[in-house]
Amino acid sequence: MLDEQLLTLAQRQHNPETLFLAHFAAASSLYFGGELPASRARMDAGLACYDPSHHRADISRYGFDLKVFLLCILAWSQCLLGYPDQALQTGHEILRLAKELAHPFSEALALCRMAQVHMLRRAASATQASAEALIALSTAHGFPHYVDLGMSLRDWALASQRPDAACVAQLCQSIARRHTLGVEMNHPQWLAFQAEVQARVGQVADGLQALAAGLAMAQKNQELYYEAELHRLRGALLLQQDAAHMSQAEACFQQALEVARRQQAKSLELRAALSLSRLWQQQGKRDKACELLAPVYGWFTEGFDTADLQEARALLEELS
């Protein structure tokens, strides 16, 4: 791999700038490939060799601060790995750093990631607030891509708080527009967000179509960090479409569990376990449901104010 060659070269030259870039490249590649623990290790190694006196001068070369970008990946990884409170703290750190740099584009990156951290924590009103700040900043400084991302984040938040077909339509249009322009990075994740809110307004067939496209693109581009949620949502939408799809839905939930466990994505494992446990509860398999969900919930040490953990606790109380 090129990043490994870069790392070897940097270590041979004892060059801290090249060493940081090598860890940065490897962390990004591993993250998108769903190798979350390995990515996290490379992020930590990169942050350890970040030197503001050298690397802040690179803002003009890359258009943003590399530490800000790496922390953006770290925050989402922390969410996926099961540390939602740490992710929130990292989000605040990114914003502080971007404002300290007085660099608007780095601040736009930070606001976008903060909104997405709130999104994964299922905090819709907080997502909306960060999205609106992103829209305002990006409009003022002429960042059309981030204006569009901010609008997508805001539309997701509005549709999550109150089912609204107009917001869902706007979200679908902005996602489709970015794809038409050739933007494929993070597209499977955005299709998952789209399917989630389409289901809220009864557009189940459209949501299933979005998930099929997301899964196909994830495999094509090997962008796998959100694969488990794509499978889980497919199961949920199949059940919403027709209760007779129980066996298909169960297979989707099992596949989501398998992927999440392989990636050590504890937050996505919890969601998959929740969905499968609810299905088993409906089928009268209460003990089996409890045996699945209890150890996953018991693993967590933080984030107990998040919707997923609150729902898991409530279901376990019902099952006990």
C-alpha cells in the first residue's frame, strides 16, 4: 500500500511532517474500509507527531488544517466504536481548534462533523443547530458544497423531529445532486440517512431502493464503515413494508450484527441487536432477545443519555 511505503520512507528519513502524512493517509484509508480499531491506532499515532509549527503552515497547501481533518475522522470513529461522549468532546475540540486557527474552511469541516456526531447520537435538534451554523458560515464565505451539506443535515434533522415529505424531498434532491456532480465519498452513508427519513413518511419502497444503491456503492468503492447500518435499515424497512418479510428482516439484522462485530462498531452492533431483539420479542422469544441485547448494552461505559442506549435499557426492562 502507498501509505505503508510513505510510512517506511518517513521513518527512514526521520521526517515528522512526512510521518504525520503517512499516518493520516493510512488512518483515512482504514476508516473508509471499515477497519475501525486499526484506523484509530493510526489516528493516535498521527496526532502524537503533529507539530503546529510545521503542520499549520500546510493549510495553504491543502486548503484546511490536517489536524482538524484527522480529528473529524476520529470523532465519527469514536461514535461508531461505542464512545459517543468522547466523540462529542472531540467535536468541541475540533471547533475550538478551527476557531483558534481563524480559518473558515476548517471551521466548516468542524461544524459538518459536529452535526454528524449529533446525527449518530440521534440528537436531531442539536444536529439542526450545527447544520444551520454550517449553512450560515459557508454562505458567508462562499463554500457551496458545505452549504449543500448543511441543508442536507438540516433536512434530516427536521424530518427526524417531525415527518415532513417536503424536507425528505429536499434531502433526496441534494443527495442526488452531489452524486450527479461525481461526489461518491460518504454517499452510501447519505443514502442510509435518506432511507431512514423516507421510511418516516411512508416512502418505504423508495427507501429500500436507496439502501440497495448504498450497499452496491459501498462494495464497489470498499467504503464499508457504515455497511452494518445499511443492512439493519434494510431489515427495518422490509418489516415496515410487509410483516410477512420477517425471515428476510431477521437475515438483514443478523448480517448487520456480523459486520458490526467484525468492525468492532459497538454503536452499530447495539442498533442491530435492538432491531433483532424487538423482532424476537414479537415472536415470543423473550429469553433469546434478552441474551442477545444484555451483553451488548452492558459493554457500554458512556452515552447513557443517547436514544439508542435509552431504548436498549427500556427493552431490557420489558424483557426481564
